[in-house]
Amino acid sequence: MINEQELQQLVETISLESFGRPFLHQAKINRRLKTTGGRYQLSDHHLEFNPLFLKEENLHYLPGIIKHELVHYHLHLAGLGYQHKDRDFKLLLKKVGGSRYAPRLEESKRSRWHYRCRQCGQDYWRQRQ
């Protein structure tokens, strides 16, 4: 698992290589992120990343997620359309090869509750009780 310093360095490197612009803010690990790979903060321009994607077995997803968040970052600072629906966003994301969606990980797929119908025997796996 990589730490915040390594993450910061990786984001800065990808920003220079893929966008030709420096990343001047902070890249952070946010343990509360569960369903997304990362998040761009409009208020302070920091990037936050899901710690599940920083584990060794999931590191191959990380460059695509970083590029996705950097597209939000650079477009917002340039005053262009930075939202998923905007044409500027879609074009730049495709150009740099960023991930459109966060991949679904095995850890997040786990169901916690198992129910079985008493009449027909059908199994139901649920995340909520």
C-alpha cells in the first residue's frame, strides 16, 4: 500500500506527463470513500482517493483514477467544463486515457447478509439487513 507522500509524488508526476501542467495542491487518502475511486474538492482544489485502490493488488487501476481526478482539477482551474456531462471533460478524459468509472472491487462486492426462502429454497445475498 502506498502512503500519502508517494501518492502526492505520483499525482504530480502524472499531471506533468499527461497534462503538461503542475499539480499545486494536495493529494490525500480518504478512508470514507467507498464507491468512488477519488474525489476532486471544488472548494480547496485537493484530490482525495479511496484507500482500496492504493493496495498492491489494485495499483494498476490508480493511474486511470488519478487522470480522471486531474481532468476535473485542470479543467476547473482553466474555467472550462469540468463536470462529467461536459464536452470538455469527455474530450480531455479520452485524450489522456483516464478511467470513466471506478472499477468495482471484490472487497466492495461482498454481501453481508444471507437469506433463504423457506418455501422454495431461493438464496438471497444482501448488503443491508
